[in-house]
Amino acid sequence: MASRLYSWARWVVRHRKSVTAVWLLLLAAVAALAVTLPGKTSNEFTVPGVESQQAQDLLRQEFPQASGAQARIVFAAPGSEKVTGSRYAPGIEATLKEAARIPGVVAVSDPAATGTVSADGTIAYADVTFSDPVADLDESAREQVEQAGSAARDTGLRVEFGGTAMAPPTEIGGVAEVIGVVVAVVVLAVTLGSLIAAGLPLLTAAVGVGIGVLGVMFVSRFVELTGTATVLAVMLGLAVGIDYALFIIARHREQLADDDQDVEDSIARAVATAGSAVVFAGATVIIALVALCATGIPFLNAMGLAAAVTVLLAVLIAVSLVPALLAFAGARLRPRRKAADGPRGPRREPGAWGMRWGRLVTRRPLVTLAVGTIALLAVAVPALDLRLGLPGNSARPAESTQHKSYDLLSEGFGPGFNATLAAVVDARDIPADRRAATLEALRGDLAGQRGVAAVAPPAANADKTVYLIGVVPATGPDDAATTDLVHRMRDADAATVAQAGGTLYIAGTTASTIDVSDKISDALPLFVAIIVLLALVLLTAAFRSLLVPLKAVVGFLLSVAAAIGASVWVFQDGHLSGPLSVAAAAPIACFLPVLLIGVLFGLAMDYEVFLVSRMREHYEHTGDAEEAVVHGMARSGRVVCAAALIMTAVFAGFIFNHDPIIKSIGFALAFGVAVDAFVVRMTLVPAALALLGDRAWKLPARLDRRIPHIDIEGARLPARTPAAPAVAEPAAAESRTG
């Protein structure tokens, strides 16, 4: 692989204008498609085949007026005044009339007629039902609902909005995200020691992210994508785009420190060596993200594929656009010699800090391993209480109207009101004369369930073949007791309907969240097995060793456990809620563990490959296992630390996003990357390799013959080309190649 990349990079250098033009044209073409033919993203996380989705499909087919998006308008009177009093009634009536005029609205409930007023009369709500599902609802409809509330607000009522139709769109680009990028710029400038060199990774990452995100916008016209998929593509595209370019540019500048190093040859060698590691590491990230398809969950499939394409773009840009821009920069990227060194004196030996750290952690490797492992296991302890779900309106920012409506409904109607369940009865096979008795018996069974606060009368479709019964639990949507109630209803109450010949489905937002969480939990063991097997195979081929891959997998699992433990401690247990702007403690987003495992696996293998490949390279040349570890730390430690800081800063910028799911993803990835890079790769890995000694680099002869050789270190590259005046000027080389 290194030899092919070397030849490819020399071709890119000679055709840098054409290569750069191709990428810019591709960016322009994708931008034109995204602007002229944009699609829409959704905030719904559905799984075909689960019970709640089967109920939703049945309602859409047989009871369409009960399957559309719903906006809930919540009215609250000041103090102890009655919301239905003569002072406020005209405002509520005007709001309801205005809402009924919104295009696509099929029904608007009246609190006075339906009795949706709290016991003390201070809080009421009205439901606005649309004919279209949430995914097909225009943003203008949400805006019109909010405008309709102004009539009630003008009378002195407090008006807030909730419901599936009022979920805010996922947005990025806030101050925190910008600060994350600024931190990345500072780290690049300090690491590379050149503003020009620091600007190149940002430029190339911007091109990759632009193409990836604009492409996702266009593809969402044809494929259902969540807003989370777009944000994940931005997060990963920025992080790996900057890091991959950094590895190649840092290697190039390290080689240019030798005054006799030819610029074109240095670029080619950087792409052949660091670029080989980029391709290998990028391939692991892509495969891990594509492996999300093994879960069989459509929104995770789309999320993984969108992120994988963005990472693929980052890899392609790193081995094409980056060397092209390096060729344009030419000798200007050569590190400056200090005046004290003299015109030909030696520059300072790079990696002094990495060498000191390497010697420190390998001096007593067993102690280092024990302390580091115990610390990570301690951080992972909260993961034992992990509960999966989907953050609702209670987890949205406290100042948002969705959070305020949640609080008002809980105050007026009890904590379980926001967890209302829908018992959907398919009565098409129940004889008409037995339907009423069956529904009455079912309603009695539901009301008798432990943990049920109220059961609404059945609502039927036009031909009375499908019925909908609202069930209000006594506990909130995030309470474990509510989950237990759903399972009891499905086990016990379904029998009543089944005996009559019908089918009972328990649906609603809370039931859907439980179904999605259960489906992902069932898929998690298979996904972890795929990832672990993949790591063992790829790393065995790369490092010609069995112990190195085993050590890498154990370290990766420790990183994942620590990241999940920290996420549970913050988001589920409610610690650090103030500094991190966490509105309320809630279960962890059900797909976060799967996503974290896939993404962190790829990023962990990045650092493993970049760090350990330099160790193996030195061991192949010297045969000294202990010195190889220290040498690898000296050569790659600084760059790996810089790359990890950049990724951590980029991911951490999303912790302050208003969307609770994006917030938890940003935290988990930032914490996971920091732990994996600084604790596992920079501390535990060198300690483990020092403890293993020569055994770390051995592979049984039978396996060695069967496993393909992957040249990451560039052992088969041609001899170094000395600098020559004819190729030192980039413009001259470009003119010769046309």
C-alpha cells in the first residue's frame, strides 16, 4: 500500500492544479444540488416491525385522523385564576379558531368541551391534529401554530407548545461549536509551528465537510434521514478531516527538517507512510460505521452510512487534496532553523517530550497498567445502572417552550400525563356484537393495572373497526415503573382482546421509545462482536502480531465503558447539570452506546495505528523492543496528543447544543476520545508493550503465511531523493507537467 500511495502522491504533486480543481468543482456541484433540490430531515426515531410502529401503521391506514402530527397548546392562567374564566375564554377561542384555519389541520380540541382542564382550573390544553405525519410537516405549519397562540397570550395567559409537531429542528453552528474549531486552530498552530501549515487541515476539512453535509441535504430528498445524522456527519467530518491532514503534514514537516530532503519526495513519502496509516485507520472507521447496518434499524443504518461517506471523503482528501496543497506551498513549509543553530547546525531533536513521557510510563509498566485500569473501571461503574430511552421535552433547555409545556402539564395533570400511552385495538376480526363488551372489559382491565392513573373512553374510526384508548400512567415517561407498566399491559391485557379475535397494540411516544430501546439492546451484542472481530483481524494484519491486537481491543473496551459510565453519571444521574446545561436527568439516548462503540472504535484504531506503527518500524530496524516503544512515543506522541485535543475540542463544542441527543453524543465522544488517547493509547499501550517485550511483535508462522502483508511503515519505498534546485520551485514543476 505504501508503494502505491508513494507513486500516487508524486502524480498528484505534478498535477496539483487539476486535482485541486476537481475537488472544487465537486464541492460546487454538490452545493448546487443541495440548494436547488434540498430534502428534509426528521426528528423521529422509528423501527419497522416493533409493536408501536405496527400500531402507527394501522392507524395511518384505518384511522388516519388519529395518526397525523399533533401540536399541543398549553394555556396557564396567572396565580390561582381560572383559565376558563370570562377574561381568558375569548382569547382561547380566538386561538383555536386561528389554529383550525392552518392548512393541513383536521381537528382542534376545545378544553372546555373535552374537559382537558386541570383540577384547580389554572391549566388547560388543546390538541391541534394535522393530516400529515411529522416527517411531512412544513416548518411554516409550526410557525403558524405559534402565531395562533398570540391571541390567548394577549389576554394575559401564558401559552406554551408541545407535541410531536412542535419539536424544534436540529441546528448546529452555535458559539460553543465555533470555540471548538478555534481551539483546533490553536492546537494546529502550536503543533505545526506554522500558520500556513495550520491553515491547510482546516481548509481541507472544510471542503470534505461541505461536500458531505451538502450531499446529505440532497440525499435526504430521497432517503429519510434524521437531523442527528447531519450533525454526526459534521462532527466526524471536522474531527477526522483535520486529524488526517495533520498526520500527513506533520510527517512532511518532520522530513523537511533535513535540508537535503527534496520537497516532492517528502510529500510522496509523507503520503506513503502517514497516508498509509490514514487509509488504514479511515477504513476501520468506515467499516465500523457501516457495521451499524447490522443492527437492522433504518435510522441507525442511515446515520452510519452518512457518517461513513463523510469519513471516506476525509480519507480521499487527505491523500489527494492535501498533497496537492502541500505542493503549492513548496519549501515554505520547511521548518525554520534557529539562529543559534547556525546555517547548517542541527535542529532540535523532535519528540523530546514524548520520549520523556514514554520512559516515565514504561519505567514501572505493571504499576502504570494497574493504576490506569483501576481508574477507568472506577469511571465505568455508573454504566452498571444504564437505562436506555429517548430524551423528551423534559430534557430540552429549560427556557424552551417544549420544556415549559412539559412542566405545566406535569403540574396540572400529574407526572404521568406526559407519558400517555395509546391502546390501539384492531377489531376487524371481532364480531360486531361483541366489540362493545370486549372494549368495556379491556378498559376495566387497563384501569385495574397497577400504575395507571386514568383511562379515557374508546375513540373509534368511521366504520368502528379500530379503536383508540388513552391510558395515563401514574409515573413519568422516563420512570422505570412506566416501562414495567407497558410490558404488563402487553402481556396481560392483550389476552382479553385476543380471546375475542382482535389484536391489542400498546403505542404512543413512550411505548415507541421502549420498543426502539429494546430493539437496539438486542442488536448490541452482535454489533460488539463484529467490532471486536474486525479489530483483531485488521490489527493482526497491520502489525504481524496477536498480542498487539488483543491489547488494543481491551483498551478500546475500557474506553467505551468509561465513556458510557461518565455519560450515565452526567445525563442519567444529573451530575454537573449546571455547568453542562443539562435541563433534567433522563435515560441515555438508546442508540448512543451503539454509535459510541462504532465511532470510538474507528478513532481508537486511528491512534493505535499512528502510534504503534512507529514503534514497530523502529523494532523492525533495531530489534530492541523497549527502545522501540520509547522511540514510537517520541516520534508520534506529540502529533497523537494534538490530534486527540483537536477531536476532543470539536466534539466538546457540541455539548452545549440545545438538542439533548446531540449534547449527549458530543459529551460521550469527547470524553471517550480524551480517555482513549491520553489514558489508553499514550499510557497503557506503551506500558503493556514494554511489559510484553519481544513477545508483542511475534506472530505464529502459520498465521504469518496466511495473513496478507500491509506495509504501513513504508519499508519498501525507494531510496530518499535529495533536494535538487530544479524541483525546489513548485511553479517550475507544474509548468513542466502542464
